[in-house]
Amino acid sequence: MKSFKAYFKKEILESVRTNKYLILFIGIVFWALLDPLMLKLLPLLMKNYLPPDIAVMFSTFTRDTAFQTFLNDLFQIGTLFIAFTLMGLLSNEVSLKKLVFPYSRGANPAGVVLAKYIHYTVTISLFILIAFLTNYFYINRLFTGGILSIEIVLKSSLLYMLYYSVLLSILLYLSSLLKRGIIAGITVLVLGYTLSIFNQFKVVRAYLPNYLLLKAADIGYIFDNSLISTVIISFCIIILLVFFSILRMKKIDVA
């Protein structure tokens, strides 16, 4: 418990010092404001250059369409920011020999790993909640129509929180295996983007974490029985990868 508390506090101080909070905030929350504004202003700025059929399409955007556009952009850009901001979660600790003194003083690897994972899971989840509420606020003022409600927004945000918790556990484990954080970041990025392809296949999509994103955008039918297996598998992935990360950090040579 002492190791967990010490490293949790360390992660907070280090995130402030290295501007990780600011980078993650921009990567997640900034688009919640920018997306609805761009969707509203772009047709006005480009009305003299857009073909009539495309101009009509922009004019028929509802609150639902604006929200789904935000979800898509959040996945693409948020994944990029998270992967490259946190790619050195454990690898940097080892390569920069930051663990030599803590381990010599009896620091528990489990406390180190859990502190890092829980800290950034809470951070990312908080920013996601802020982003979704901000986006809902502006969408309601810029667009009309659709069935979007605060309940739908909160349900959707929960699925995004769970998805990024899974992604973070993968990043954590890869960071414990690989000496160079950049490789872990690129691997997670490629994995996150390519797995979305399987959302087109009904046979397998419910067994992959990316199905959470598909259901998050399925306004009106977000929570249904098809999510049960996805949620269970997602939690299993998190538990297993965090556990494997702890085992790895117990065996690693920090000298």
C-alpha cells in the first residue's frame, strides 16, 4: 500500500511537471468543443464552393449526427494522443533507471504498476466525461432534431471509458515488455485502429473491445444484451494484462 500511495502521488506530480494532463486534456476534451463548431461553421464558410447535394447534407445534420461525428473523431485522435503520451509508462522507468532506488528500498512492483494504471485510468475517464458533457452542451445549442439526451451521452461515455481502460492496460503491458516506449505506442495505435475493422463482422465483433465504440455510437440502443460478452472480455483483458505487467516488473532487471 505504501508503494501504491507513493507512486500515485509521484504520477500526479510528474504529470503536472511534464504537461501530460494538458496534452491528454487537449487530445480528449478540445475536440468536444471544436467538432460541433466546425460542423456548424463549415457549410457557411464553404457554401459557395460545395456542390448543392453536399451542401444539403450539411444542412440536415441533427444533434445525433453531430454527436456521432464527435465520437468518431474522439476515437481517432484520442487514441493517438493517449498512445504517444503514455507510451513510456513502464519502459521509461526502466530505461532511465528510475526504479533502482525504489526497488532497493523495498518498493512493491504491484504497487508501482497499479498506481500508474489506476492514476491514468481515472485521469482519462474524467477527461472523457468532461468531453462528453461539453460536447452535449454545445450540440444542444448549435443543432436541432434527433433523440440525443443526457442519458444517452452518459451511457456512451461509460463505454468509451471502458474501451480506453482496455487500451491503457495493453499499453501498460507492452511498455513493461519493450525497452522503447515508441514501439509500444505505435503497436497500440495500430492495434486500436485495425481491430475496428472487425466491427463489420457480426460473428466476432462482440468479442472484441472495439465493439464498445460501435455500441457507443448506436444512439437509442447503446446498452443491450450483445454488450454482455464484450464487457466481460474487456474486464478480463484488463485484469490479465495488469497482472502480467506486475509479474514482468517483478522479474525485470532495473540495474
